[in-house]
Amino acid sequence: MQKKRKNPPRPARDTRPRSPAKQKPGGKKMTAYATFDLWYGAQAPRLKKAITALRAFVARTVPLLAESVKWGNGCWLLDGKPVAYCYADSDHLQFGFFRGAQLADPKHVLQGKGQYVRHVKVRTAADLDEAALAALLRQASA
């Protein structure tokens, strides 16, 4: 006489690639950084000048924003809540806003079609349209 199993057999382990939320494009896992400076140090040398300009711009425009790292990206927080982010790709940065879809963008500089997030692409420090981005950053921080 054969014994009945109490628990059903476990399904085979799922070996499919993880969802995009768990990995960066290209299948690379996100790296955790304890500080913005550590995140900055790990970026490609060709992007560091633009990141430095972006950091200085944010600090001048809304000094109350605190630098942090969230979801593997450089971020700026207000009272612990994410306002803006910097995603470093291989040849450009995305400077984005977590509630970007809600922002008034009269110069139409923001890109993206998601429900919430919008960004601008930055390849060099000269790409920063400070007037347009300052208005957006102030709105996002209000």
C-alpha cells in the first residue's frame, strides 16, 4: 500500500529571467550604493562631468533636496520622498522627475509616456537647459 503525500509536489523552479524591475536593461542586476558619492564614483568617466554639473544645478536650485540612492540610481529627496533622479546609461544620463507627468512643461523638454515619470536626456553638461529644468525642479519640489 502506497502512502498519500500530505503536500502537493513543488513546481519546478522558475528559471526565466527576472522582471525588468529587478534588473537593469541588458540583464544586469542593480548595484546597491550606500551614498550618492559611491554611486557617482561607479559611473563612467565620460558622464562624470555632466553628473557634477547636475549635482551643482540641483543644489543651487532647491538646496533643501538631499542626495540619496534609490533603485540603483542617484536621487534627490525632500523630507525623505523622492523628487528627482539621475539614471546613468552607457552614453547619456536621464535626469527625471518621479511625478513628471503632473508637471507643467511649457518648453516640452520632458520625455516619456509612463503614468508618472518623465525625464530629459543629458549627454554633456552643456545639454542642461537650466531655465527649463529649474522651473520643473521647483514644481516637483513644491
